[in-house]
Amino acid sequence: MKNILVVLSVNAEHKKLLEAKAPSARFVYSDQRNVSEEQVKDAEIIIGNPPAHMLKGSENLKWLQLQSAGAGDYTAGDVLPKGTILTNASGAYGLAISEYMLGVTLELYKKLHLYRDLQVRSDWSYAGKVRSIYKTTALIAGLGDIGGEFALKLKALGAYTIGIKRRDTAKPGYLDELYMMDKFETVLPGADIVALSLPSTKLTNKIINERTIGLMKQDAIIINVGRGNAIDTEALCDALESGRIAGAALDVTDPEPLPADHRLWRIKNAVITPHVSGGFSLQETHDRIVAICADNLEAWLNGRSLKNIVDLSEGY
């Protein structure tokens, strides 16, 4: 009998779906806060994101299915027992996060953040001219499910779309141009919208910094929904305060959570949200995560290949 530990938040319908895929297995349900080391050590399969430190020495563990798209601490060399397969939930988040990205792009372009500030002060004032996505050039760095969905939406609204990927693949129809990461700085100066949905790697760490910000258009905006360390926060603050770039929308920050006394909170052309564009904010995302877990569970038990296997050496 397989011991399956589920630390992913699930409702009755989710449990029914998972258990139908493995009717002879023993399911144990917990959560990230209350899961015990004994439960983790007993599990052959874990669905969800248990505390990483509990996985060390889990000799029974054969497969860890994450509820997140990012693998983070789970790819560290001493966390997973040797031979453990790690899979993520890539593919579940594109709908919700791309809509968030579109929303904050329009918020900055239509100055809705400024009008909200005026509303709080009961101030019936004009905040100035606005912009349109139509005929802009958008640079999307990271073209997984999230970046691809955002590029598709921008293309539908009349933007010229340029994609940056880690691997050389065929160009999808929603992109006008496609390049590898080594061309990021080459195409950056032409972008009106710079959207980052990148994992945390040595290659992506502080890819937006004082020097690369200096390459950007003065009226460009930055959107980051990947990992906070893709941006040098202090360099970004300097650029926003000086007017070197027009605005930024950040669902992830470095550090995270953003300290209450950090100056970024008070910069008027910064839109900040507390890492909520994904997660379970949208029920459809939650359902998609469970569906990915269930499909992989069925594949595992039937000896088929799993989806979304993480390369531990690459971190994604």
C-alpha cells in the first residue's frame, strides 16, 4: 500500500479526485503548518509543499509533487533523498497571473493607481495623459505558461511582442520575435513593457539592475511576477524616484515580505501586491493544481512519464 501525504489544501471534491486515481493507497491529509516529521518520513509520495527541512533523511520518499511552479529550496543538493523525483505545478498559474499582469499594465498605463490616491483624498483632479497597449513593444522574459499567456493577451491588444527563453524552440504565433537569454540586453532598449516571469537562478539574479535600467526607455514600465531577486530593488527605487523609468508593478519583491519601512511602499509610480497573483486567489488555479497532481499520480501508479519534472541541477 502506497503512503501518500497531501499537504496541499484540498476540498472534498479534490480529495475524491485524488483518491480515485489511487484507490488502494493510504492518504494522509495535513498542511504546511501542522504536518509532522513522522508523516513526512512515512510518505512515499508527497503532494504539496512540505517544509523543506523535514525532507532530509526521508528514505521512503520516491516522488514529491509541488503545488508551486517554482521549486525553490527543494532543489538544494541536501534536501531530497537521492533518486527522488521532483515535479512542479507549472501550467496551473498562467490564467490568473497573466490576467494580473494585464491588469497592472492597464493600471499603470491608465494612471488608475494615481486616481485611487486622489480618491482617498477626495480630490477631483486630472492626472494627465494616458497610454495604450496598442502599438507598444512588450518584452516578455520567461515564456512558460505565465509569460506565454501574457504575451498572447498583449498580442490580442495590438502590442508587438518579443519573447526571451532559456531554451531554443520554435517561435509561437503570439510572438513577433523570439530570442535566448543572451539577447536580453540587446532587445531591452526598445521595450515599452518589460515583463519578468523568471525562476530564481544565477542567470536571472538581478537581471534588472542599475546598468540594465540605464538601457531602458524613460517611459518604460517593469512588471515582475517571477521572483523578487530578478530585480535590484534599490536600483529600481532610484530609477522610479528620479523618473528614469515610468513605473513598476511588483507581485514579488526582494526582500520578501517587503519591510513596512521600505521606501518602495511610498513611491507613487510603484504598484505592489503581496505575492498574490497566483496561489489560490483564483479558484480555477487551485482546481488546476489539483488536476495536475491527480494526473501525475495516475501516471506514476501506471508507470507512465510524469509531467513537469524539475531538473535539480537547473532549478526548474
